[in-house]
Amino acid sequence: MTEEPTLREACQGTPPLSARLEPWMHELLADPATCSSLLERYGSPLNVHDFSALPRNAAELTEVAEASGVDLRIFVARKANKTLGMVRAAHRAGLGVDVGSERELGQVLEAGVPPHDVVVTAAIKPDPVLRLALESRSLLVLDNLDEVAASRRVAEQVTGARSAAPGRPADGASGAPEPFPVALRLAPRPSNLIPPTRFGESARTWLELIDSGGLGDLLRVDGVHFHLHGYDPIARATALGEALELIDALRERGLAQDGAFVDIGGGIPMSYLDDAGQWDAFWQAHDRQASASGPGGGARAADDDRPAAAPDAGGDAPTAPLTWRGEPLRQVYPYHQQVIRGPWLERLLGHEIRPGVTAGQALRERGVQLRCEPGRSMMDGCGMTLARVIQRTSASDGVPLVGLEMNRTQCRSTSDDFLVDPILVRTGEDGGRKRSGPFEGFLVGAYCIEAELIQRRRLAFPQGVAVGDVIALPNTAGYLMHILESASHQIPLASNVERVGGRDAGGSGGDHPSAEVADRSRTGGTDHSSTAVEGSDPRPDVPGFKRDGIDRVLPIRA
């Protein structure tokens, strides 16, 4: 039997959704001893990273842009993954970083990313964020008129403080301060194609502000940014066309001259699954279940939730719901997508934004750089989450449950569920721990609520489960690990490790921040005296893995 079915045969969804696995994931999951050692050393759950796929993911976009004659600049969205390892990997690959808070910005700068490779797109920007962005001369994306007013005020304070410094020379030859680089966030006109957005202002609003002098002399507009929900490349191309019209109007006013850009934000799609047939089969089964449950939208009698017969057991066992209590999934990420990254960008650049003129041609004619801020699609293949099986039990109506030492926020984005099959690594037979018989059931977590499900899908365990086994949730580095994680019940956040010696662009997966850098990353005056610090624990690291420096400055497991 080959390694691939061996890895997957111990746990499958009903019906299955087999995750695409990177070679490094195969290697780790085929090594039960190392999986156990990692959880023993760093606790459960544990986020394991290898950023070797990051440069490859970025290259899919840059190669398409180059073929179209378009200058593309990628800024990886820090909010998708909080580790310092991700920041270093992006920097080694020649990419910028998009940040959304003062702490993210401070850590990125301290990690050695130059300000011209940083864009600050935070949804709200209190004064400390504005001050650090302006003082460092990182690119600041302005969202609305109130934010402009606040930025003007802080810019005046920053330049006043600079001019008051004894012996400090003037920023410019005339003695006037050099303006700070900013971008205007455009809210494209809503239509059947473009959904409404809470981010940005209309082009008319921005131009009225500029014409009235409301931008001031200390803020220099270098480009236009927009953020759209969804993944439609045609919608994005349409918004790009409107952004280029704003660039033209800015240039008429002496702004957005050399080095001008349009930033289309994130939302560049990826696919967790290689098998489109599995994705279609899942939704066919899901929709049949929803239809059978009638107007109640998934309400079912307790007897309908009995576990199905074990595989190959024979007999006419009742069909069990494929989701928890038969409840339908209403909002999920499209875990299989045919058009991703490079082909997606190719469609965008090839779309005509006006008769006879494609988006790519319009960018070339103006000499405008295209920028983007992908997160999930850059983190594709860069991480997975390991968790320890702590117990096997059942609900009061007999539905089998597998309790994991983690909570549902530690593998969740803003959608209903994480729709790929976990991998069960059999490590729990030692010490007399008995393996169960075959069954189908659900993964549950640590929070004391009824709906504390790690996944809402029914899973089949044809070889049973033992306490101490490891459940691996594949490809979680993009958002799923960190965007909603919670330390409720005062349970520490998951630790983060990086597989050293990875094969990314720098060939230096073992490059880690010094204690000095990690200490300087403590922005905002937060007291970290009770935080576990890497190096304070005398236990050795697991060979081939290194704890990420972000664990120094966040409340995580000792």
C-alpha cells in the first residue's frame, strides 16, 4: 500500500473531502513519533509551519503579470498568519507585508522589513497606529474623511517633533517636511457585479476633499486601494477600471505621479482539494439531506442521528446525517476552485474594462503598478494544526464523539466549517491505551458549550481511535489558525513552530529572530512578565522544528 492511502485511510469524511498535502506534510504525518514529540514538547493544539510553498505561490501571480507586461507587487496579508516566520519568509522571497494593527506593524519593522515594503490597511487606525506608520514612512491607506483628519493631525505632531529635535536638518532642501506617502481607499460603485463595501469612500468624495484642500500638505497620494468581498475576477477588473479613472483624476491634480499604483486588496482564490468530483458529491449529499429534513432546516429526531454501520459491515443500516444534527452549512469557503492564483489573475488582466482595452493594457498605458494583498492563497501549503485525542465519548442520544485537546476557534475562519478531512495519526496504543472499534462520529473541543465542534461533518474512523492519537488538520496556515483563536476558559493559545531547513526562496527555514528582536516587538507597553519566553524552558526543541518568535510576545502555553 502506498503512503497516500495509508495516511488517509484512518479518518475520512462522509462523504470524503481529501485535502491536498504538501511533501513536508506527508513526511511529518508518516512519522507518528515526531508528531507525538511535538505535542509533548509544545502542547496541544500545535500549529506547525513550513513556508517553502510561499515563493511558489507568489510566482504563480508574478509570472502571469510579467507575461502581460504588468508590474506586480505582492504584499502578503499578515492577518492571515501571525507568525514572525511568515514575515521572514515573505521578506526573503522579495515580497512586501500588509499589516492591520500597531503590533503587526511594529513586529514587521523590527523583523527587518523596510518601510517601503509595508502597507498599513488597518480597518481602524487609532493614533498609535498612525504615528508609527508615519514615523516609519510605511505606506498608509486612508479609509475615510475622519481618518484623513486624524492623519493630518498626527502628521503635524510628527513633523513638529522632528523639527524640534536639536541639530536636526530639514527634511527637504527648502526646510519643508517631506510629505508622507498615503493611498486612498476607493469604495467602487455598487452594482449587480460589485457588492457594497464598508471600506473606503467614493471617487467623488475623495476628489472633493482634495479640491477643498482637506488633504493638507503633509500627505502625498501615491496610489489607490480598494477592498472587495468575494473572488470574482471580473468584479475585481471592473473595480480596477474605476480605480484607474481615479488615478487619472489624481494626476490631473499633480498627485499619483511616478510610481503610482492600484492595489486590488486580497481575496485571490486557492483550492484545498484537487478532486472536483468530491466537492460536487459532498454538496449533492448535503442538499439531499437539507431537502429531506424539510422546512425545519435540518431539525431531525434523535433516532435519525444514530451512527451508521461500520464500513463493510453489511446490512441495511440507516443513513446518518453528514453534518451535526443534520444542520445545513450556510456559509462556507469554496474549498475547491478551478480558477486560482495565476489563471485567476490572467482572467482579471485580460478582461476588457472598456471596449477594446483590457485591464492589463490600461495599467501598461498609464505606467501604473498593480498591487495585491493575498493572505490565504500565499499561505497555501504552509501549515497544519496537530491536536491530541483526549477522550472518546458519546452524546446522550448515542452519537459518538472524539474529544480533542483544542477548541473550535483554533481551526476556524469566518465561515461555518473547515471542510477538509483530518488525518488520524495512530500514536495512542502505548501504555495499555485501548483502541476503539470502527465508528462514525464528530470531533469536539474544550469549550463548555453544546455546539463546541471542531468540525460539523461526520467522520468515519474505520480503524478506531485511541486516547493519545493525533488528529492533523491540513493546510490551516491561512487564517484558520489565527484569525478567530480564543483563550477563553484561560486556556492558553496554541504554540507555533516552524519546520527548519525548509526549501523557500532563501533556503533558510531555520532563520529565527533574536531575543532582542522579539523583545522589541512588545509594542503598546503591554506587560509580558507572565508570558512564556522561548529559551526560558530548559527542555530541548524537537529536532527539525523551532518555536516561532511570536510566542514570546503573546499569552501562550509555557
